[in-house]
Amino acid sequence: MVKGFRHSQWKLALGIALCAVGLPFSGQAQSPGDVIRIGNSPIEQSQYESYWNQLLNLSGPATPAATQGSGQDSNALSPATSATDPQVLEKELIRNLQISQTRLRPIIGLSGSSVLTGSITNRNKKAVTVSSVNFEIIGPDGSLVQTTSAVPEPATVQPGATVTFQKQLPSVPFRGRTVRVSNPAVAIQGGI
């Protein structure tokens, strides 16, 4: 009976077995309807769908890359790539977040401790959810004392808005310490 199976029957049997365990069969064609919608708004969903369609090549052939000597920078990204690539979009969003007014203050009544305060302004045209603002505490001799992060309140910063953050540092004395922004300075939730 096993000898009687043709190649196409094996392929069909393998496809049924893979589908039964939830794995896609390589013989199945993908379609735009197979893309799962991710994102909170229709704009975010559209960006993700466009990105995944490009990855799966559902939208047709990819646009040709810039060629050497064409007068275009080969490292420059096309507007379509920068609009759909989540990593490029994330870097752009982070670049338009401004951290200001960072300082250490003593915590009254808790000797040898301090609180880090500051603000963050969203210069983007869309709201950004900030999961952390990252800092380094520098000692009087210029050495790194501690790294820490703070979350602004509220974490979702609307376009043009400025929100504050604070972080208690119970083991960092106030005197002689300075604050500098780490690299990366900000982490945003979900990339976009």
C-alpha cells in the first residue's frame, strides 16, 4: 500500500498532517487576507500590513534598489521603506523625543538618597508610548555610579505634549552626583 502512493499523494498527506498540527504547508499560496492585523489604529494596521506584504512579496515585485553611480546615495532609504520599516520608524520617533530638565534632588528625611526628575516632549505628529527614559548617574570623580530608567506619567505622550517623570534612588546620595542621558536615551513600546 505504501508503494502505491504517488508523489502528489505524499504531498497531499504531508500537507494535511502539517495543517492538523497548525504548521503552514509550503504548497499553500499566501494571500493578503492571511495577514493578521496588528496595531491600535487603522493607520498602524495599514503600516504593519504593508510591511508584511512586502516581506511576503504579496504586493508584487519589490522596487529596484538604487544602483551604483546613479547619483543616489546607496545607503539612503526610499520614502516607502522608511514609512513601512518598523525599525526605521522607531528611530525616527525616538529622534523626535526631547528630554529636558533632568536633575537630582535630595529626598528629605531619607539621608543618602535622591530623586531623579525631568520631562520629555513629543515632537512627532503622532502619540508615542515611552516605556523608559534611560540615565546614568555620574559620581564626583566622573565615574559611573549607577544606571537607571524612569517611565513618564502618562507613558503615552501626545503630539506636542510634555510630560514629567521621576525615579527614586534610595542608594544614591544627592551631593556631587550628576545625571546624563544614556544611549539609547529612550525605549518606546512596540516600536511604533
